Amino acid sequence: MSDRRIGIDFDNTLVLYDLVFRNCGIERGLLPRDFRGDKDAVRSAIRARDGGERQWTALQAEVYGPRMAAAEMAPGARDALKGLRRAGWQISIVSHKTRFAAADPNVDLRAAAWTWLETSGLLTEAGGPVDRADVFFEATRTAKIARIRALGCVGFIDDLVEVFEEPDFPAEVAPYLLVLDPARSPQGRFEIVRSWTEFGARLEAPAALRSHG
């Protein structure tokens, strides 16, 4: 089924952290209680503080570790992935996620991600669309790209432009950039999708994938 395999990123693509970052930042006293903004706004506000880089790194360890359970699945992702599975697609999650947090070597980020997945209903053992054996956490972006190639993915969805700009990203893999902010329209060698619903609809036109590259 390698000719029908789609790859998906995990953090900030399948799983969104805007609310949990904002709440944790407010709880730590790093943001005003009336702060309203997404993850990027939280990062900018905290990094602007004295000692902000250290505070931001510590906040990441909390959010991606012990507070991972509060993270939200991207709207429409569950239905889109179930539809792709019904249509015969094999789905692989491929993430660049180190095992331990830089700010706290006792925080196992991958264990937290697995706990989230096991309660998400996405794994086939719970009636979901993703096989446990098709979930991969890689230590570097280079290893992530190598995994995408080794799996034979015909397409990949990610929220980071940098992934598709890597010189080793396979030319034969159709790149889909998930951009939820309507004010952003990055330019590059990728197709922008504005929602998981749109992404699922794109894959209903397999000729577009075959013609890529």
C-alpha cells in the first residue's frame, strides 16, 4: 500500500496547543490574565521578557509533557483521517520530537504524546484510522525526512515551511502546508491547505498526487 500512504506531522498539525500554552503562561505569571493570542503570540510575548528564552523553554517542557493531555486535536482532523482510511489510504504519523525536554531531562515528551494518542480514539485498536505501528517519533528533522522517504509516502502535511525547504525532502512527495491563520499565505514549494477538511478533499483527486514532481 506504499502508493496509497499519506504522512502527517504531529505537533501543531494534528495536535494544537494554543489554549494550553496560553493557560499555562497565565498560570505561571508570564502573561496578563486577559491575554488573548495563539501559541506564536504566547512565544513572542514570553521571549520579550527578561530571561524570556529560558522561561519559554521551561513552558514548552510543561505543555508538551505533563500538560499534554489538555492539548486539542485540530478541528476536522478526526473526520478527515477516518475518511482517508475508508478510501484506502494508509496513514503514518511522522514527528520530529526528541524524547526528553531540553529544560527538564525527566520529562519524557514521547511518552506524553503516546498517552495523548491512546486516549484520542485515533488508533485502530480504538476504532480509529491510524495503526500503532505507523507512528514514528524521530530525534531530528533529517531523520524525520528520511522516515517519510523510507515509508514511501506520496504526500505529507506539516505546519512548518522549514520541513519542505530541507534539501533532502523528497521531490516525489506532495507537500501540504497547513496554515490555519487566514492572514498568512507563505510562499514556497508546497500547497497551502487551510483546514483538515480541505486536506481530505484534496486527496480525493489522486491525479494531483501522481502529477506532483
